[in-house]
Amino acid sequence: MTNMRVKNGLLLTMAAASVFLLSSCSLSQAQPSGSATPSDTASASTSTSGSASSTPSSSGSASPSNSGTTTASGVALCKAGSLTASVDATGGGAAGSVYMKLILTNSGTEPCVLNGFPGVSLTSGATGDPIGAAAARDDSQPVTQVLLAPGKAGFAQLRYTQAGNYPECTQAPAAGFRVYPPEDTASLFIPQQRTACSNTNINLLSVQAFQAG
């Protein structure tokens, strides 16, 4: 009886092992060769996304700008060191104002460009501090690039309003105008005796953009 039970147990164990092996073979054959498991797919997706985000963006890169020294045509902007400055006050005046031409002449050996508005203020001297407010910009004249060959000049219309027109003006003597060419940090001095207002909220000066002379 005992031997019979042992034999029956061995037969059942062998049968169960056969079924397990057959099932494993079927599953192995059903899995296509080279297919990705769910974990492989997630890994591939993460790798692709990381690669794309680490690629430098061309739109975000910046190259040094030359806009402060040259124009689009490659001609240099006019700088104080190669200019001479003067005023022509024969333009007359009206309603307590004097109109004059602020003239910059190319005294260098290469052509240059005046592009935009000069900076102008009344000052106590060639090396003195500005007095009161700098010239306000008058936009009635469109901004154009003025090409100056050596010896040629461009001008900007400058208006000076008499200080006596402003009762609240704290008057101060000015020895002339300090002039900054467009996009330049160096300046020129034009001797011109005027009366300034030390009040920074009073604009005695206004200036237009440069035009061809």
C-alpha cells in the first residue's frame, strides 16, 4: 500500500513538471524577438527627451553687437575725436526762443555716419558740469543716417528758450554748449554765452535729429 502511494505521488509530480515546462515553452515562443518590455520603452522615452532638452537652442545664443560702433553698411559712427562742432545762429527766433543749427563736421580721414539725436546741455565751461536740464528731443524731424565724407557736415536744429521766460528759473551764467554725438560718451564744447536755469525741471533746450548739411 505504501509503495503504491509513493509511485502515485511520483507520477503526479512528473506530470505537473511536464505541464510547467510546456507552458514556459509556449510563452517563450509567443514573445517576439527584439520587442521592448514596458520598462525598456520607458527608458527609451526618457533618453530621447533628455537628449532633446540638452541640445543648445540657436535662438538663445547671442553674438557680440557692433551697433555701438558701426552701422549696417559697415561705416563707422562719427565720434567726438574726429569731429568739430559749431553753431549757426542766423536762423532767427520767435516767442522768446532762438533757433540755431548745431553743426558737426567730419575732421577725420575716413567717412562716418551721424545717426539720431545729439546730447546737448548748457555748461559752465569746456570742462565744467552741465547746468540744468539737458536738451529735450524734438521728434518732428525723422531719424535718418547722415553719411559724412571727410570735410562734410551734418546739422541738427537746436532751440534755446530765453531763461527770462520762466519766473521760477534760478538763473546761472553758461559759457557754452556741451555736445555728445549720437551713441558717443565723449563730448565737444562750443563756446556760446547764454543764461541757463539751474532748475532741472525747466527745459531751455530742445534738439532735432541730424540732417544732411
